[in-house]
Amino acid sequence: MYLTAKCCRSVMAVRPNTFYPRRTCVLFSTSVSPADGGRSGSGSQKRRKKRQKKAAWTGDLSWEERLADAVTPLWRLSYEEQLELKQNNQRKILSELSESLSADLRGVDGNPKTVGFYLGTASRGNIVCVNGDHLLNMPEKHTLVARYYQDFIRQSSLEPCLLFHTGGHWREVTVRTNAQGHTMAIVYFHPQMMTAEEVAVHKAELVEYFSRGPGSVCQLDSLFFQESTMTRCTHEESPYQLLHGQPYLYEEVLGFKFRISADAFFQVNQAAAQVLYNTVRDLCVPGAAQSKTGSTLLDVCCGTGAIGIISSPRVDRVVGVEIVEQAVRDAAHNATLNGVENCEFLPGKAEVVLPALMSRLSSAPGALTAVVNPSRAGLHPKVVRALRNQVAIRRLVYVSCKPDGEAMRNFKELCCAPDQEKKLTGEAFSPTLAVPVDMFPHTPHCELVLLFER
């Protein structure tokens, strides 16, 4: 196992009283919880957590330091020390594989219309919101949009929607930027009992503010709006409405260009994504000079097609599966955009699409390699079963952003002895190589790329 490191940019999601990097997948986003980042050894780790917890609520630290400790808990360490800590954490994860709110939500200044990160817990009743402008993993453009969004909602006659059952309308805003600095903002709004005409008035105010008013300093290339009564919903459930600017961002990785829609997944750290995708490509198809006659790459949870398209010159065919329909359209567009003709992308849940797809792939000539890049929830048991029971797959690459979570269950089921009760009848895989990639500097988190073979 070796650790691959690269500093990079990130994508932010912001909400009234909440400001956090988000990862649904597209230059995308997911909420970041306070992480322990403890060193190896359960005793020392517990003591470290206890010290951090105590320090966060003493008068010795400023609010800015408390927030930095919660969101980027490794910020006090040198980058070399961060990598060493992460290396030890990943070894601990791999050793396990081998062995086997009802609160008053306000900002520090007492204003409920605050854009930042939450600190504290509902059970203790000590939740406050702190602006994240000073955090090391916050791009300047993202903090700028957050500040102006806060200014906008404070001017608005509508209240923020902090808890769905207490009413309010303004929710979070997701901010995405590419390497060129182009910026997309997506504002989420709870309509409550408003009519379409009433909502239209506030949409117009939002456009005016960010296109010609004070927020124009943010120079947004895209401004989207989504009306949602749920915490998260897809474009199909509630369409993303383009209020201003361009419908897409474009990003370049390893010489390939990718179109990114409002709800499509793309790695938030562009520079580190190049390290990640290069690593994944080399593990899926080692050596550019290798014969590709008849070879197929099955890309599960393919997003906008990045892994498959980048790997396409080394294989005869790529078949991608993705649940987000817009991402599938983006993937097909990206293949055409890059002149790639050997990629096919299928919409739908992997657990629904894969079992039937396997029978088609089993009859295809040549080698069959699989790569999976699921969310934190890991793979559905039916997907693991389909992969495990497909005898043609001799090589499988698993990309995990949380290998110590549900993904560990996937790892064990791929590698365990045949189990008739779980319908795992295929030959077991063996983990042969692990490569952590530091996608999230100043935090304990990193992506783990695992190669399984049989």
C-alpha cells in the first residue's frame, strides 16, 4: 500500500446556518461531519478525541479555531504529518479486511439567517453557526458566494428553512467551480404553501441580486434554482431551473474534457482527481501497450463517465451503469465530445441493471474487468452478488470514499468463502493492492482504491 497525495480545489455546499463541502457527486458535494483523525491505537485515539471535544467548548479557542478543528481537524499538522496519519488510518482499515432536532439554530451573532457551518449538538442545545471564510479547504470564490448569499437572504422578506416542520423557505446553496474558475451556484428553496406566481417573485429577486445587484461581484456563470420539500431530490423529482447563465460547467482531466450538470457527480478536487483517475486506470488496465482485443471494462456507478472515457483507449469496449439519468446523458455527451466511440452508458439502479447485463457480458469475448465507485453507502448486496458470481471478472477495482463504513461489508463479501445463504457462489476475490489518494487535505479522509483479483 502506498499513499498518493495531491492538493486540490473543492466544491462547496452552503445553506442558511450551514456551510459545508458536499459530495453528491458532481463537482459536487456532500456534507462533511466533524472527524476525529485520530492516530493508530484505540487508547490514544480516544484520549485525542476527548481532548478535542473538551477544547472545542472552552474559552481558550476562538470560534474560527473551533470551526477549523471541526471541519479541517488536521490543519495544525504539516502536510507530511497529515499523510503519515492517513497512511496509518488506511493500514488499520485494511487490517480489518485482512482479519476477516429541535433546537434554536442561530449564528454566533444571534442571526438565524447565517450561512456557515454548524457546531455543537441538538441534544445539548448548543448549536451555533460559524462562517467558514477562514477554513483552509474553502476556495475564495466559494466563500465569496456564501457571503453574498447570506447578504441576500438577510434582505429577503422570507425566513430560512432550518427545520422543515417549522416553516421557512431559503435553504442551502451549492457552489461549484472548475479549474478555470467558472462558477455554478444552485439555490434550494422550500415553497411551503406558496403559489407558483409567488415563488416567481422571489426567483426574480434572486436573479436580479446575482446578475445586476451586489451579488454580481461573484460573476456567476450559472445560477440554478430547485424547489424541494425534501432534504435531497433528483432533477427528475424536482427539475433544476436555470435562472441565469450557462447550463453546464466543463472540466478537463488527463487530457479529456467533461460536461458537468447541476446534479451530476464529479470529483470535487480537480488536481487530485487526476491522480485518482490515473491510478484507477492503471489498476483497471495496466500498461497502455497491452493488447485490448475483445477486452471490456464494466464501470458501475459511472457518474459522468470519467473513469470509462479515460480508460477507453486501453480497452475494446466500456459499459457504464449510473442511477442519475442526467449523468448518463452527460456521459454520452462526454464520449462524443472526446471522440470516444467504444462507450455505452446505461441508466438505472445498478442492482436492477446489473444482473441482466451480466448475462450479456458473459458471452462477450476477451477479458472482463470491473470498476466500482459507489457513494458512502457502498454497493447494494445484489450488485456485490452479481460481480462475485460473474466468473469472467478476474480483476475488480473498488474506489471508496469511506472504506471503514459500509464498503467494508462489500470487501468482505467479495473475498469470503462461498456462501449459499447469501447466494455468493462465485470464486472469492483476493485484495492484492491498495492505494490511498489524498483527495481531502487537512481532514482525516481520503479515497481508497483497492484492487481485487482471482
